[in-house]
Amino acid sequence: MKTKEYREDLRTKSAEELNAELVAAKKELFNLRFQNATNQLENTSRIKEVRRNIARIQSIMTEKANA
């Protein structure tokens, strides 16, 4: 999914859904870091992508809280 579509998709979700998505992304990041530490991770760029997705989710959560 492209970033613009991903952001639009996040904006349509409720706060609870965003929180669930944030938890899932953080779990995925933990697993990716663990795989990287044990030299099992083949696509290391996925770590960067997940970190940015976490930031996007948090930004939209802040937008909704301030609105």
C-alpha cells in the first residue's frame, strides 16, 4: 500500500483501531529487530518502513486528539 493511501486509510479509523494498529506495528518491529539480531532477517529495509508506519499512526492519533 502506498503511503498516501495508507495515511488516508488510517484517518478513517477510530482511536481504538489506531491503537490496535499501533500495538501490532510495535510487535512487528520487535520481531524484526529480534530477527536482525540473530541474522535471520533478509529484508532489513522493512525495519525502516515499520518505524515510519509507527510514526504515521502516532501522528494521526495526535491529530485526532487535538481536533
